[in-house]
Amino acid sequence: MDIDPMITDFPDGISAIDTGYVRPSMTASHLLVENGRAAFVDTGPNSAVPRLVAALEAKGRAPEDVDLVCLTHVHLDHAGGAGELMALLPNAVAVLHPRGAPHMVDPGRLESGSRAVYGDQAFDAMYGRIRPIPAERIRVVSDEETLQLAGRPLRFLHTEGHARHHYCIHDAHARVIFSGDSFGLSYREFDTELGPFILPSTTPVQFDPDAAIASVDRLLEAGPEAIYLTHYSRVQDLPRLADDLRGDIRAYVDFADQAESQPDPEAWLREAIRERLHARLDAHGCRRDADWRNAILDTDIQLNAAGIMVWMKRRRS
């Protein structure tokens, strides 16, 4: 396959594949290879599927060698291409949280909800048609359940906060966790001599600050040496990053309280989040200007403010 899958290799048979979503190093699918068998963690959108198949080929594996397609949650930047990928993997099962599985069998509500967030034109450009996954090819996992990849145990932890249908994967063999969005976003462009920079993902529609902090705590309790984020891949220095996430989430709750009295609460939230992130980037040693930073952060700032607004409405009801 004449496609550059843009692979970054890590220890223990783990590779990050840049899905090409929006911009380089925005979204990763992770490929695990163990004793000739393979698993994907998150897929990206439909446009990523050729890259994932090319990555398999680059690793000397065939579509028939994939046993698991693990979808941390069904937001479309993570799972939009899962149906198309599954159609190419004859032996794989899609592993889903119980609340997420119905949306992959019938993605109509998932698609309509995402169209409401992004608008029809942007949705069509980013995601296209969402292909259902046959129910008989879905494996629902309970909290703390373990599945095997060629004898390598993968333990599934239900982690709410970003979404109620979210799980993370504890890979005890590699001493790592695959966190989806439960351990935030860390773009490699913001790395400095102080290490990675991180921020929470509070996107619509199920953000819950208490649950988000509890999920961060739970991941650290598993004792990983590194965490693989979907946005974007491997981070270490986990206690510091966890403190930063907790601090931002608590600040966002404070912002929500202040926004209630503003004429345009969502616009006020966007600017409050932006100011906080720029101040944190300054302290982190990022020397790039505001326009460069905003080009990377704008979409997340908008989505995070919208997610906080949904939570504000929910807590008033």
C-alpha cells in the first residue's frame, strides 16, 4: 500500500499512527503487536483507515492478524472510522463500553449529535458516512474486565468525566495506560525543556468535573510508567501532569460560576480558558506567540467552553 502511515514506535510492541485528522500530530491510533497478533486502540475518522492498514503492513501483519479494535469512547475523532476498519479485519471484535456499544450498532444519534456540534458542512468534511458495526462483532466490557491479546492482559477501566461511555486500558505488561481523553490532551508542539504540556478535554455533552478528577486519580493509582493519549501519544512525568489537569478542571468550575452572571457566558468562558492556557504556556517556557498558540488551541477552547456550558445547564436542572 503506497501510503506513509506516519508511525512512531515505542517499547513493548506499541506504535502510534498519526491519523491525519485536522493536522499532523493531532490524533493518534495506537497499534499493539504481541506474538503475531494485533490490536488497535482508537481508529480516528474514516479517512484514517488506509493509514491504519498501511501501518499493519509496515509491521509485517495482515488484516487477519487483528483480534481487537478497542474504542475508548465513541466520539468520532476516536471511533468514526471503526466501522470501515472493522469491515477490513475479518477476525477482529470491536471492544466498547456498555453505553457506547449501541451507538456503533446504530450511529444515527451519534451522527446527529455531532452534526449539532460541528455543523453539516464541517461534519461531512471531517467524518463522512459513519458505517455501523454489526452487533455480533462487538464485545462489551465491564469495569475491571480483562481481555487477552495473545496472552497479554489488557484491563479495562470505566472512566467517566469526559464521557459517560469512556474506558481506559491498563496494559500491565508494558506498565502503561491508553487513556483516550480521560487524561487530557498533550500536543507535542508545546513540549519544552520542562516536558509535556497538558490540558483537560471538557467537550460536549457529558463533561463532569468531579468524575473527571476521580478518573485522573484512578489512572495514577494503577501505577503506570507512561500514558498513551489519543491527542497525542506517549507522556511521562505523570504526577505533574495530573496536578495540572486537576488544577485546570477546578479552574473551569470557578469560571463556570463567574460566567453565570455574564451577558454571553460561553464567549466569556472561551476567553477565560484562553487566558489561563496562555498563562500556563508562558510558565511552561513556550516562547511562541499568541497567534501560533491559538492556531493549535482554538478548536479545543471552543469545544471545552461548549462542554462547560452543557454542564452548567445540567447542574441548574
